[in-house]
Amino acid sequence: METTPDLYAYFLTGRGGSLQGGLGTAISSFTNRLYGREISGEFEKLALLEQVQIVQRDLNSLYSENLRVIANSYGAYILLHSLINQDIQLPGVLLLSPVSGPATGDGRYFRPPGTKALKDAINNQQLGTEHTGRIVTGEEDWQSPPSDCRRLGAAMGIECLVLDDVGHRVPASYVHQELFSLFKVK
């Protein structure tokens, strides 16, 4: 695939994800300028506030109409916290199975730090509503329930696509299709 030289990407992986493999490789097929943070190693060990401040600095330094932001799972959670009360409107954003609060399913319970602050920001429209992009989740995703994603999409002014018979991992064919839409030249 030919890359789009004037568009570039900022990618926040899910926990344990890589900028150089998996989804990072797919994104790199659309741009030769990929920036981002891996939710692993030293970055993962930081407190949520420190992670958020780093992502805010990254977004402010990279921001332009050519920026495309992709965030997966817990990476989306950090991105959402980074958008609270910030004067930044993302010209192209793709959230894949975004964690947006506590979740229960498959006999498990997950409650990330800062859930009340993010819930309040969603309810009070404090994430910005002029973004362009999409949220994609599966109808069977217990970590990123469709109802939460629809509420998040409404709060951000972006569409939420719910895939039938899909859990937390969005199939590569859908990811590729969404990346193609995100990077197409208008």
C-alpha cells in the first residue's frame, strides 16, 4: 500500500501492544511517520496523571490538521483522560475497543484508576465535540460495552460502530477498513 506522506499518526497501544508490530505495523502501511506510546514498560508503571500529561504534551507538539490519532483499549482510556478540558479537536481519531470505565464480564471485574473523572467528563461534554472519527467495538466486548461506546461517541461527536459477534479484539479486516477511511485524502 502506498503511504500518504502529508498525514501522520499518533498511536496509543493497548496494554502490552507495540508500535512496531501488530496494529502498529498496520498503521505504518498508511503513513511513514508513526509516533506514539506503548502501554508497557516504564510508561505503564507511571501513575495515570503522569501518563496523561505525557500524552497531552505529545498531542500538543504533534497537532495539525494532518494528525491522525489511533488508540486501542487501555490506550484509548489514557487518550480520553488526555482530552478532558483540553482545547484540542482531533481531525482524525479512531478508538478501537476503548476502555471508558469499570467493566464486568467473563467472571472478571476491571476498574481502572480515574473512572469517576472520566465518567463526569463524558456526562458533562468535557472531551470536545468537534472531533472527526469513529469508535469501533464488538457487541460482545465486556471491557468496552456498546452502550458505553455509544455514550462516549455522543459525547465526542463521533460515530460508534458496533460489530456483531465480536469481542474485545476488533478483527484485522475491520481495522484495515477503518484505517483506510481515516487516512484517505479528502
